[in-house]
Amino acid sequence: MIANNEICQKSSSFPTTKMNSKNGWKAGAVFLTVAFCFGMLWYLHVEPYIPRPYIHVHEICTPGDVAAKAAALISNYSRNHPVFLQLSDYFWVKNESKYSLPYGTKGSEDLLMKFLALTNQYHMQPEIERLLCRRCVVVGNGHRLKNSTLGETINKYDVVIRLNNAPVHNYEKDVGNKTTLRFFYPESADFDPQQDNNPDTLLVLVPFKPLDIQWMKIILNNEKRVRKGFWKMPPLIWEVEPQNTRILNPYYMEVTATKILDSVSDLSSKKLKAKPTTGMLAITFALHFCDVVDIAGFGYPALSNKKEPIHYYEKVTLKSMAVSGHNITLEAIAIRNLLQNRLIHNLTYF
Ligand SMILES: *[C@@H]1O[C@H](CO)[C@@H](O)[C@H](O)[C@H]1NC(C)=O
Ligand SMILES: *[C@@H]1O[C@H](CO)[C@@H](O)[C@H](O)[C@H]1NC(C)=O
Ligand SMILES: *[C@@H]1O[C@H](CO)[C@@H](O)[C@H](O)[C@H]1NC(C)=O
Ligand SMILES: *[C@@H]1O[C@H](CO)[C@@H](O)[C@H](O)[C@H]1NC(C)=O
Ligand SMILES: *[C@@H]1O[C@H](CO)[C@@H](O)[C@H](O)[C@H]1NC(C)=O
Ligand SMILES: CC(=O)N[C@H]1CO[C@H](CO)[C@@H](O)[C@@H]1O
């Protein structure tokens, strides 16, 4: 249908003036094309001029493209920080961190040491690491993914980042079935690690509080469960292999809060006040790891729209975001800013 519309738009801009008998056949052809197009549009019930979702995969990957643009926009931009926390950062010499969780590791060093000794793996998938150019898509959980048929497009990226409990099973057509990284925290871990991921998916814990690291440690070690201190009950049974789990370097959370969000905020003295969402964090991470950063399924319904679900897989509405401690207005501005500066591109209309 999209292809049809494109043909139609091209044909109708075909010069139709200065017709003489010699190119009368051309005029006839144009007339027939236009008539055919309008007929098709009428037949298919498509509106010819409404804005349509943008479907496009970056086939071309230019190494360093995002890095150069990000360096111009983000002060002290650096790609030299390790993506995941590693034992060597805490074993002999403890890394000095300015902030405590979620923006740094201050005060969580001993817990981290115990956890990281357990997983013993701190690297990205080798086939991703060795790519000369990394095309990434961050798949948001937005309701606009419903019926988007973007699944095949999403699967084509080198790195597919999913968020929280976003299901894949039964939604393949709209969201694809490839998951390279899944960012989550305990309260958002109510997904089936086997069914909604691939065998090589890395489950990347985003620690908001020390208890989040402890929860992972308890699960992996099968220790006595802790039920207090969570704002929502996390799973008590969760089948994952320790070697498939990682902890995201809180550096990206700090950059999201102090650079990405702060630069568009009108509340100058409220640094680090609004906790970034996992989605915003994942975009920041991608800006530091990828050479192409596309996003899909980002954006919430209008604030006045109390009925529309916010996710493609559940009926939760905007009301639930009111108490979340996130500032989604601010994040929308930040994402628009990144789109306008062409650091990221949207697969779904934002
Ligand atoms: C950038 O890094 C320098 C040196 O580490 C530091 O003094 C400065 O405050 C940083 N600027 C920002 C905006 O983070
Ligand atoms: C730990 O310190 C090393 C050396 O200063 C640094 O390269 C690394 O980025 C730090 N790691 C984290 C997680 O901050
Ligand atoms: C998706 O498609 C189904 C079946 O055609 C339809 O019932 C539903 O309303 C659509 N949902 C959205 C959000 O477009
Ligand atoms: C995704 O689904 C297709 C078709 O069912 C299958 O061939 C492919 O192996 C799946 N990919 C992954 C990563 O699970
Ligand atoms: C969210 O950010 C916007 C834009 O900076 C600001 O005007 C608004 O007051 C913030 N809301 C909250 C609850 O902090
Ligand atoms: C093609 C398309 O729809 N692109 C949109 C992506 O988002 C930006 C920012 O909202 C829009 O300006 C583009 O039109």
C-alpha cells in the first residue's frame, strides 16, 4: 500500500502542462495512472495524504557516524567506558564512584564484588563486539507497535535492545523475535527468560538500588528470597544462567540524567532528580556503543488521552506513569532533540 502511494505521488507530480499532440500519449498514460491510483486508493480505502509510519532500515552503516554527532552534542562524550561492570573493578582496587546507585556504584562495592564473582562474565557477545559497524535498534514498548508489522525490519538489525518485560512470544509480527540485549530491573522482570529471549540474549540488569543487585544474586545463588524493599514484587523463581546476565555500567544512567535530560530541562537546579526510564537509558547506551541508532515504539499517548494503553502488550494507561518518578515530558523533548540532530532515527512515527 505504501509502495502504491509512492507511485501515485510521483505520477501526479509528472509534468502535465505543455501537452501537444506528440506527447498526447503521455498525457493519456498519466491520466490513466492517476485514475488507476485514485481507483486503487478508493478500493483499498487508503487516505492519500496522511502521514504514514516511516519504515526504513539503515542498510548503510558508517563507522563513527553516531560517535561524531554525539561528541558534538554531549559534553565529555566518551566510548571508552566498559559497558558492563566487571570483577576487576572491585576486587583489588575499588573504583571510586562519585554517586551511589542508580548513577554510580558508591557504597555497593562489596555487594558487586560478590555478585560479579558469581557470574564471571563481563563481555558483550563476541560476534557483536567484533562488528566494524553496529546497527542498533532500541525497541520501546509503546502501543504504536501494535499492528505495525515491523517485526521483520527489527530482526534485520545487528543489535536489538528490548526493555523490561516486553514480550516477544505471540508478538513476533510486530516486534520481531531477535533480542541481543534486554535491559531490566527486578520489578520489571516479570517475563519468561526462556520464552521471550534467545539462547544468547544478555539479560542486562539496570540497578536502581543495592537491593536490585542482591535480588539477582539471590536468584542466581538460590538463596533465601527477600520480599521487602521493592515497589512491586519481583519474580521469586527465574530461570537464567549466570553467564547470560550482566550489570550495566551506571555511567550511562549518569550521562542520561546529567547530559541528555539535563540539557533540555528547564529546571536548572534539579540535577539528577527525575529518574530516567529504561528506554531513555537504552538510547543513551546505544549512542555510546552503536554506529546507527534507530528507535521503534517510543512515545506515549497525549496526556489528555486517559483511555489508550501505553504498551503494546497490556492495558496499562498513562495514569500508572504519574507515580513512577519519571518525567516523560522531559524525555519526549530529549528524544525529539536527538531525532532533530539526526543522532537517532524513528522507525515508528514519533
Ligand atoms: C568534563 O570533564 C572535565 C575533566 O574531567 C571536567 O572538569 C568537567 O567538569 C566535565 N564537564 C562536564 C560537563 O561533565
Ligand atoms: C574503573 O576504573 C577504571 C580505571 O580508572 C576505569 O577505566 C573504568 O572505567 C572504571 N569502571 C567503572 C565501572 O567506572
Ligand atoms: C490491530 O488489528 C486488529 C485486527 O485487525 C484490530 O482489531 C485492532 O483494533 C488493531 N489495533 C490497533 C491498535 O490498531
Ligand atoms: C525467529 O523466527 C523465525 C521464524 O519462525 C526463526 O526461523 C528464527 O530462528 C527465529 N529467530 C530467533 C533468533 O529466535
Ligand atoms: C518535567 O520536565 C519539564 C521540562 O523540563 C518541566 O517543565 C516539568 O516541571 C518537569 N516535571 C516534573 C514533575 O518535574
Ligand atoms: C518519517 C517520519 O515520520 N519521521 C518523523 C520522526 O520523528 C520526527 C520528530 O518527531 C518527525 O519530525 C519525523 O517526521
